[in-house]
Amino acid sequence: MTLEACAALVERGDPDRFAATMASPPPARARLFPLYAFNLEAARAPWLTKEPMIAEMRLQFWRDAVEEAAEGRARAHEVAAPLAEVIRVARLPVPVLDRVVEARRWDIYREPFADEAAFAAHLDATAGGLMWLSGLALGAAPDHEAALRAIGWASGLVAWLRAVPELEARGRLPLPDGRREAVAALARRGLTLLNEGRAARLPAGLRPAILPAWQTGALLRLAAAEPGRVADGTLHLSEFSRRGRLLWSAATGRI
């Protein structure tokens, strides 16, 4: 039930986010690693079993853990206990945490998104909600929410586009419209939101919350220009570019 356990989970399950968090000051890591580990646990819960009822129970565990943490109780779990401490200290809102988990029910079943609005709402609840929670854990004010959610949505879109081949291999229909022109338009929408978030000029103390989006702009531009990379599973930067962008973003606070 330590911060190290949360960090190790993030390192295994989300190495890019781990790298960004390790490039942040230690006090920020202490707040962010439990949130990111919680996000991973919720995200993988539907994929650990083929039985929908069991998957629902796994998600319910996290919904209950969040509610109990808000009431001052912590479960004896390597992620739930550190998460409860962050929820208590930062006074994180239960409804936002709950939506992060509840949205993962989509992964249990095989129904496609009803339309683009449903897809957008899913990204806002998951990636947008996580970045807003990360900001709150670092002292964000209410007027920072729109910018943090916009950046989170854009970075979540990148993660989703990169996961499309795997989701399709698992029998899911991950995009409302998988045509190349639709994918390019979606990437451009992500870029618009990313630029709106950037324009907000968030306080320096929130930089660790947005640092995981260090690749987002470059990858969305790539997806807009070459949407076929999404289906091909080649939406990624070179290792040199990836590392260089992280160092630049960590040094400048810009994404």
C-alpha cells in the first residue's frame, strides 16, 4: 500500500505517463501516481474477464472504494489506500472519480458508440476527467477546469487512436466513423481543443498535470495528415523525437 506500488503499476501499464510523471517534482508524483494507478485499474477491469457480471463487479469495487475514501475510509489495497489519501487531502470530487470508472462499462460490451457525441462524452469522462482530477490534486481552481479537460480530451483521443487496432482485434467498434477522412477530422478537432487548453496559460504548479500530453500535438498532426496510420497501428513518434519532446516540455512547461 505504497506510492512505489502505484508507480510500478503505472510504469508497466502506461510507460509514457510514467515518464512524464518521473519528470515532475516529487511532491507532484505523490499526488499523481495514485490517480494514474486508479485510472489503470479501472481501465483494465473490463478486460480481465469475459464474464460481464464479473467485470461489472470489478468496476463496482472501484466505485465503492472512491465513495468510502470520501467518507474517510480506505480499503487495504495497494492502489485504493494511496488513492484514498489523495482524495482526502485534495478533496477530490466523488462524481468526477465515479464517472472515470462508470465510463469503462463501455469496454465490457460490444455495442458501438451511438454517435460522435457519445464518443466525445466518453473521452471527456475518462481522459478529460482524469486530467481535471490531476489538476485538482495539484491545486487547480474551478476556472482551470475547461482548459484541463480540453487538454485531457485531446491526449485521450491520441491514446484511443493508438488503441484502435487492438480494440478492433478484440471485436470492438472503437470509432463512430472509421473512414480516413473522419479520422483526420477527429484529429483536427483534438488539435483545436488542445490549442484552446494551451491558450489558457495555466499556472506553473499545474504543469505536472498536463505534462503527459507532451506528444499530443505532434501525434494529432500526424493523424490529421496521415489518418491511415491509425488503422495500421503506426501512429507514433521516433524514440529520438519522443524523448526530445519530453525533455523540452519538462524544461519549459509547454506541451
